Amino acid sequence: MFSRIAVANRSLPLSLKFTDIRTYGIIAVFTALSVLTPWLFHQVPAAGPTFLPMHFFIFAAALACGWQAGLIVGLLTPLASFAISGMPAMTVLPQIAVEVAAYGAIAGLLRQKFNLKPVWALLGAMVGGRVALLLAVVIVQAVTGHVYSPLGASATPFSAVWNTIAQSWPGMLIQLAIIPAAFWAIERFNARKKAE
């Protein structure tokens, strides 16, 4: 029963080889989308932290192309975004980079190594990414003596991460609805094309 609910019938859609130049093009496209989408969302106050647009294409890269692509897109996205737009702020850049790189790596590993369906790979990555964020906030606090959070000086690592989760639940629900549905639709389309 577990395998019917959690395990995908098909293997990873794309298997990237780093000796193939197309791999770098695919990573560049996912990174560009992960940078552009948050910039659009940030035109509306609080839309970015609520709807998590940066995460969307990092998850998509990981689920479509494997953990290496997810990790690389996760690492490059916040760095490229900071270089282009100054966001995320330098104070939170290290912890966000750790968080989104963990999302990409974990989602890709769960899909690639365990062949989990996208929804379960996403849920596992969301939990793992939040744990990675907590560890990053604890390390930043140990190094700088500060917890960088909208909660201000009273924030603890736990309250900062919990505040992030509480603010971002709409984005998580949207990701859990749209990303698996998109992968299901792509698989159905590919199956139909093969049947013709």
C-alpha cells in the first residue's frame, strides 16, 4: 500500500550529465526563473515571504533533473538574486542559501534515489529545508551574536524559523498543489505521445 501511495511509477524525467553542455543550459534556465519570479512578486509588499516564489523553480529543477541540479540551482539562485537586485539582504543571505540549497538537494534525492512521487519529495524537502534553516540561523547567531528576523532583537532561532513557516504556509500549499499537478500533466502528455 505504501508503494502505491508514495512511490512513483516512472523514474526521474531527466538525468543530467555534467559532460553535456545542455545540462548547464537547463540549470541556467531554472536559476533565471528562480531569480525573476521573486523579483516580480516583490513588487507587492510581503508577497515574497508569503508565496515563496524563489522555491518554486528550485523544487522543479530538483524533481525534474535530480539532486545535483536542485542543489546547484538552490545555491546559485539567492547569490544571483543578491548580485542583481540586492535581495535577499546580506544579513539573511547565508541562511537563505543554505535553506534553498537543502530544498533542492533533498527534493532531488527523494525523487531520484527513492523514486518518491513529487508531493512526498516536496513534503520531505520542506521539512528538511526548515531544519537546515534552523541550523543555519543557530550558526549565524553563534558567529555574529544576532538572529536576523523580522521579529527583531527578541527573536530566537526557533521563533525566527517558526515565523517564517507561519508566514509562508500559503506558498507551501500552492507548491504542494501546483508542482505535483504539473508533473502529473507532463507524465500524462508524454504517455499519450508514446502511445500514438
